[in-house]
Amino acid sequence: MTLAVPSKQFQRVRRTAARTLTAWRRIGTQAEFYGKTLMSIPDALVNYRTEVWRLIAQMGLGAGALAVVGGTVAIVGFLTVTTGALVAVQGYNQLASVGFEALTGFASAFFNVRLIVPGTTSVALSATVGAGATAQIGAMRINEEIDALEVIGIRSITYLTSTRVIAGTIVVIPLYCVAVMMAFLAARLGTTVIYGQGSGVYDHYFNTFLNPTDLIWSFFQVVAITVVIMLVHTYYGFTASGGPAGVGEAVGRAVRTSMVIAAVEIVFISLAVYGQSGNFDLAG
Amino acid sequence: MTLARAAAKPWSALGAFFAMSLDTFVAMVKPPFAWREYVLQSWFVARVSVVPALMLTMPYSVLLVFTFNILLTEFGAADFSGTGAAVGTVNQIGPIVTVLVVSGAGATAMCADLGARTIRDEIDALRVMGINPIQALVVPRVLAATTVALALSATVILVGLTGAFFFTVYVQHVSPGAFVAGLTLLTGPGDVIVSLVKATLFGMAAGLIACYKGISVGGGPAGVGNAVNETVVFTFMVLFAINVIVTAVGIQFTVQ
């Protein structure tokens, strides 16, 4: 027997309210997940140390087809070579048009450290290490392996996500060094070998204006970004649903979100560090 | 024997990619053209790309003018901040943000969609029905990515310059007239054309890589996830390389 139910009042208002509530709830669950992951880091360091080592090796070298092109190190190196070379290509020519091409070495020391390396490294990390983590965890979620982990008594968040956050933070240290070296090298080679500037001129301005404190801040910026990238990517993998296509979509969503969040984070850290004084003195 | 086969694998993948690209270019000019799929895909790529593109442009252009203005203030030349903003946004931030978004948002979604169809054998089913999947699926997707990348880069440049204007004028207290007057000092129509050419090439390359990775997926759900991951990595690598080369060539024509 069917009952005639009168339609509810204020449907549009109800729908909007429900949608807003869902969005709020999603932010809440996400924050809860990040909190849990960060709180479980000591636990992961004590109980799942082998898994952390395994992940460090895997993230550094990459898996599958990515290992063929030389792994994460080579990819990050390649991307920073191309962006560092932009300093030579764009910077040298643009400065030459106003008669300042001698300052290309200065542009490399200034823009590479503050702008180009943090930006490129964050993008490269989200594409390689981050997207890899989403794909792996997402596939485990679809195959119900995460539920199986819980059933056999392994804390899945600690085992899968906290370990990845730790491993990512450790892997990024050598990666950052490679990125900075490659960016400097590409800018120097491009300016001196290809555009034919005297290497003494380049080195003089580069060494005069390379500020060690800037490098340290840039390093901490990249480490902070890595933690956030790993958190976002593991969350999207952990909550993947909808079969094989769902895993792919989760990877795409995670890359989008983490790139935007990393960009905002770089701006805020830069404003916090350089906002007051600029930390730059032309007189040397 | 197995070693030789393992060594040949990446090369045969590269060859297969170029073969598919060639097929795509041939099918592009051969009727019938899948208009409906083209419009739907363009709308789809635009829908997933616009919001991330705008969200990504704002912080990067603010970061650029902030870093640049520290320098200009130190020289006592803050009036030229518009020049720096225009050079950075039109030549680099515009195309690069377009790259990141078209490959991070558009290409991943395309690859996930095609990959899911491939592992459910839908592509083979199309072939059995006598429909060429390159013509029906790949061509409209590649063209959609190209069109949207071109449109997106214009939007990104406009939004980036607007964001830079508000940040410079209201936060760093540069006079608005000086900012606007400085915009066209070093940046001319040539730079804009090079920037748009870059964006078009990026869109096409990203579309081709995403479609190739999508239709050559194997190995279940994990395979689709990995294919999407590889799409992101390979598109970033190819696009950053294209960016340097096109910048180096284009700058010969734009800088006097």
C-alpha cells in the first residue's frame, strides 16, 4: 500500500542548507584525518619503521614506468633544470634589453631561491611522490585491502599515511638539494655558455647576492609544503571510491588541490619571512 | 633476451605514442568529425580547469610581484612594478599555470576516463563495431584540450595581472597610474602571441599524452591510478621542456 506524502516545505532552502552542511562536514572529516595522521607519527616511527624505510626507497626511486626515466630524483632535477634555464633565457634577454645583462647572476641567486625552486619543487613533488601515493592507497581502498588491514589489527592510518608523511619529509631533503643545484647550474650554463656572458661577471654577482638565510628559509618552505602535499594526497587516496575510474579521478583531484594549497602556502610563508624587511640589501 | 626486451620497452612505448599522435593528426582532417564529443569534452575540460586555474594564478602572481617589488623598492624604482608584473605574468606565469592546470586537472580526468573504458574493454568493443576510437574519442579530446588551453591562458593572464594590480596598489602602495603605465614598457603584442602559441602547444601535448596513457592502460584499478600518475609526470616534463624551447625561440623576435 502506498501513502500519499505531501511534499516538504521550503525545498530549495533545505537543499542549500544540506549542501552547505555536507561541505562543512567534509572539511571537518578532512581536518580530523590530518590530525589523526600527524598524531600517529610517533607511533609510526616506533612500530612501523621497516615500512618507513621501504617507502623512502620507493619514493626516491619511483615505481613502474617512473623508475625507467630515472625516478623521482631525475624528474625533479629535470623540471628544475628547465625552470632554472628560464632565468638565463628570459632574465638575460629581458635585462639585456635595458642594458643590465651583467645582473643575470644576481637574478639567478634571487629568483631561483625565493620563487622558482619552491614553486617547481612543490609541483614536481605533487606530481611524482604525491600522485604515486594517491594511486597506491586508492587502489588498496578499491581492492578492500585497507579494510583487511584493519581486520588483521594494523592501524591503517598510521601504517599507510603517517609513514608516507615521514618518508616524504625525509626524501625531500636530498631532492631539495638536487633542485637548487640544478636550477643554479642551468642558469649559469645558459648565461655563460649559450649567451656568452663572461663567467667571472656572472659568478661575481651571483656570489655577492646569494644570501644563505634565504636558502635556509627556502628549504624550510619546501619541507612544510611537502608535509601538506603528502597529507592532501594520502587523504584523497584513502577516501577513493567508484572503481578503477574513481582511483584515476582521485589522483586528478588530489593533484589539483595540493597544487593550489602549496601555492597559497608558499605565498603565506614568503609574506611571513620577507614581508617586514624584505631581507635584501643592495649594498651587500 | 629478457634484458633486451626490458631495454626496448620504453622505446616501443615512445614509438607507440608517436604512432598514435600521427594517427590523430591524420584523423583530424578526415571526416566525419565528432562534433558532439568535441563540444562536450571542451565543456568538461573547461569546467574542471577554470576554478583551479584562477586559484593557482592568484598566489603565483602575488608571489611574483611581491618578490619583484622587494627588489624594485630597494633600487628606488617601485614605479616600474607594473613592468615586472607584465613580463612575469605574460611570459611565464600565464603559460606555466595553464600547463599545470591543463595537465593536472584536464589531462588526469581524460586519462582516468579513457583508462576506465580501456580496462572494461569498451575501446575494443568500439573497434568491433567498426568505429575508430582515435576518430571518435581521441581527436575530439586532443582538440578540446588545445582549445581550452588557449582560452585558459588568456584568462589566466588577465586574472594574474588584476591580482598583481590589487596587491601592488593596495598592499604595497604603488600608485595605480604608474603600475598601469609600466605594463606595456617591455611587453608588447609579440610577447602575447608567443604566450598564446605556447599555451596551444601545451594543450595539444597534454591531450595527446593523456589519451595515449588512457588507451594503453593495463592491470586493473592500480593500473588506472598509475597511468594517471604517469600522465601527470610526463606532461609536466614535456611541457616544461616545450616552455624553455619556445621561450628561447620566441625571445629572439620579441626583445629588441
